[in-house]
Amino acid sequence: MLSSLRFSSYSILSSQTLTLGERRSAFSSIMAIHLQAHAFAGNPLRTKNPKPVHPISLTSALETLKNLLLGNTVEPFSPDFRILPFRKGKPLATSSASVANSTPVWRLGWIGFSSCKEILGKFGIGLAEGSLVYLGSESSEEGGVVYWAIDVSSAVGDLGLELRDGGFSFVELRTLMVATDWADDRMMGELAIGGHVSGAASCLSIYQAKALLEWHNTSRFCGHCGARTIPIDAGRRKQCIDEACKKRIYPRVDPVVIMLVIDKANDRALLSRQSRFVPRMWSCLAGFIEPGESLEEAVKRETWEETGIEVGEVLYHSSQPWPVGPNSMPCQLMVGFFAYAKSFKIRVDKEELEDAQWHSREDVKKALTFAEYEKAQRTNAVKVDQMCKGVEKGQNLSSDFNVESGELAQMFIPGPFAIAHHLISSWVNQVTPDSIESPSKQSTSTSSL
């Protein structure tokens, strides 16, 4: 998938003509990556089919599910049903090494309908129409595959031990995110395109599944009348059971603005630190949008509240689903902007930030330390592999971001899986202030996605 990784238009290199190793070397030199789609974006699974009678459409899949749950034979055609269990927000995963001594590669732990029914039944969880959430479908030469998610947090007994015997484990989504090799076409394909029967569907499916399952857990009662709600449309909607109310409830999305604040001369950027960050990491400012507020207004308000910096012009960059925030808000949508400062004296809100500072372009360029990202990826990939094999070791992200040898950079920014990385690397590799423009004005070759 050569087009999945692209360089800045100012690079003299062309990703279409480079091998994987050459791309790694080039990335280390120019310090910029541009993904075709952000991590967690680019869902290939169809959630709607133009022909409801098609076997893998939502309507037909629901009818097939009802028959399977009743033990009826489905004729003349039954699509392959694959189910992804979640426990406390963690998806089931498996791991393997493609060649000896190579970094392990993780995959989602899809389980066939019959096997899932048998395994979960041992632990007090029965498959039911109301417990399965429809994620989408894929066509294939054999007919098609329909993907579902299920929350198994209420399992009685050690379900994790049973699944680990088969090489599976429930893994934090953030760990899987860091464990993904951003320079590997196949793994990026797992994130952006998805696999087939033996592989994994898009990581957006994880995002979608986690968001939907968490939403189900927090919307058990109607906010209008207080009555109980039930899933409808294969778990993609909920409805109040009170006949006098019958209010329909839709999944929520929590929009967040994230902005790289730049000075007038376009040679410094405002970066911040939060107390929860790993040592030496700096990132963009960010904040939730308030009711009745435009995106641009949110950028200006958040920047002023957190740093005392007044912002003028605000330019859109790109957006990214972000399922690895707080568990109470798994439906975040990060909306990225460049914002030009009108004032420059920093006044840090210590309740929000640990620190905020202006950094030169050269210092920020040095902070794009790919050696640290690669070490973190390898460490987390091994961690996932150990978990799936039952030999988990206690590690934390702070140790994961230490390089094996050599001098550590004074600062670094979030890895290529985060929109903050692409905001910052896009700015670092611009030549003049006029080079930063909204995506609508850019050509395909200069896309900042």
C-alpha cells in the first residue's frame, strides 16, 4: 500500500518509488510523515447496503442473526458472522511473528459465531439480538462477512484465561495503537483498510465498537422520562420502552479542537505539557467544544483560557476519531487547526497545563525523534505478544519511550498515530508562511493528511 505514506511536497523523495527500508531512512532525515488517513479513520466496512435484500445488508444480517439464535437453518445462503468481544473497553487481540526474531504483529481477535456462542456460554453470556452490535460487512468471492461486537465484561469466571489458551488476550486500545508499525504497509492496512477472513477489520471498527458499546452502557435509561431503553437497528440506535415517550437515542460524538498555535513570523510554535504526559513529551493545545460555539471560537477560547495567548486567524487541517481518551468519553472526534497568535506572553492555567512554551522550528524538528517512536512500537508489540501468550510483563509508557542507546532528545512529540504529530510535522516542513493553507486550497501532492 505505497500510497498510505506520503512525504511533504518539499521533500525531494517520492514514496511511490521507495522500499520500506528506504522510507524509514527518509523519514528519519526529513522528520515528516503524511498518512493517507489518520489512525482510526478510513473504515472499509459497509454499514449500509443499497439493496436491503442483499445477504450482508443490515436488514438481511439481522434476519439471519435471529434465525441463528433460534437454531434455524439459514437457506439458501448464510454470510460468515465474525464477532469481536470487548471486556471493559479492551478489544480481544491475537499476535504472531511473521519471521523468526521479527517484531510481533497483532491482529483483532475475531471469533466465528458458533465458537463464540460456545465459549461465552461457558461463562454465563448468551448471544442475543440485544447484546450484539452490528459493525458492518465486507463482500467476498465466497459471499461475504458480517462483523459484530459484544461486551463480555459481565462474564462469570476467568474468560480471559480460556481465551489466552487459544492465543488471545484483551488489550488496551492505546497499547494496540502504539504497537502498530506506522511504516509497515500491511499493518497500516490493518488500521486503514482492514483484512479479510484471517485478518482484522479496520481499527475504526474497534473505535466504532468501543464507542457503541460504551454508549450502550451509559444510555440504559431514557434521559427524557427515565424509563429503560432497548437496542434497535442492530444496536446502532436505542429507544425508550415507555409507550408515551418512545424517544429514540442516537450515539454521541464529543468534538474536540486541537490546534498548533504559531507566531506571526511563522518560526515558533506554542507547545504544552500536561502532568499525565510521559517525560519530555510536548504536544498541541486541545479542548472540548462548548454548546453554541463554533470550531473557530473554541480554538480561540481554549488557547486564551489555557495560555493567555490571543489567537487571530484559524485554519482547518484535518480531523481524527480518537477512541483512546478517557473511558467516560470514548466517542471523541479531534478537529485539527493551525492558529496564528496575536499576542505572545504566556500565562499558563496550572489547573489545565503543567507548562506551555514557545519553541523554534528547529527545536520542534529535533523533537520528531523517530527512534523513540520505533522503540515504543517494538516494546508495545512485544507486550501484546506476551499478553496473548500469557507471559505479560509490567511495563509503562514512560519506559516504553526510552531509546536503547544514544543521547535522548530534550523533547519529543506524540507519535504518528496522533493528529498532533501531523499538525506539528506539517508546520515544521513548510518553507514560507504562505505555504500553510487550508486543505481546500492545496493540491493533491501537498495534502497535509
